[in-house]
Amino acid sequence: GSGDGQFDWPSGISIKGDVLYVTDSGNHRVQKLTSRGKFLHKFGHHGSGQGQFNRPMLIFVDHRDRLIVADNLNHRVVILDQVGTWLFIINGHISGFLHPYGLALDPQGNIHVASSGSYPMKVFTPEGTYVRSYGDVK
């Protein structure tokens, strides 16, 4: 469904305390729920601009309580605060990845991005600066 607390292709979930953040890919948004599933807030809609998503796939809450979202069909990783205010993006077209499908955070808070196709994994600082690539893909 498309109503508050309803989903169309939920694809990622992250938990911070008693709050769940769910990427609702089919509705191109993120929903914030209580740990019991009660709707609290939503943000995002379809598109490619600020405040918009195109099939957000994964979500993590980092050690700074920021939301890290793999915005798959926009080829970017979006960093937001907990109410959905956009802080910055990591642009895959510039950084050398497309269709981010995998995200991980290391103990230093660096963001690791895996994408579909023949692209090595990329590592970015918590501020979005490129650090390195790894995993030779042929």
C-alpha cells in the first residue's frame, strides 16, 4: 500500500533504540516507525532531486545518528538526519559506482558501497570524501 505505515517493496531496515527506519522502495520513501510498528513519520517521494528517491534499497543509522540510504536508481548514497533533512549525497556517477546495492559502516564510521555490475567496492569517510576502492572486479 501507499498509506502511512503501509509498504510497497520494503527492502531495508535499520533500528536505533525503539525506532525502525524502513526503505519503502516501491513508494520511493523512508518510513519511521516505533519498534511495535506504529507509524511516526515519512520522508521522500519519487524523483531525483533533493528530498526525492528512486528505489531506495538499504538504510543504516551511523554512530552520529545520521541515516545512510542507498538510493539505487539515482546512483547515489544519501545522508540525512533522523527527520529526513538532507545533509549531503555521495554521487555514484562522480565516485565511480552505479546502483548501490550494498552498504556497510566500519568502526571508524566510513561508508562502504557495493554496486551492481563491474565496479569495485568504494569507501568514503563519514563526511563523504572518497578514501579508496577494493575488490578487483572483472
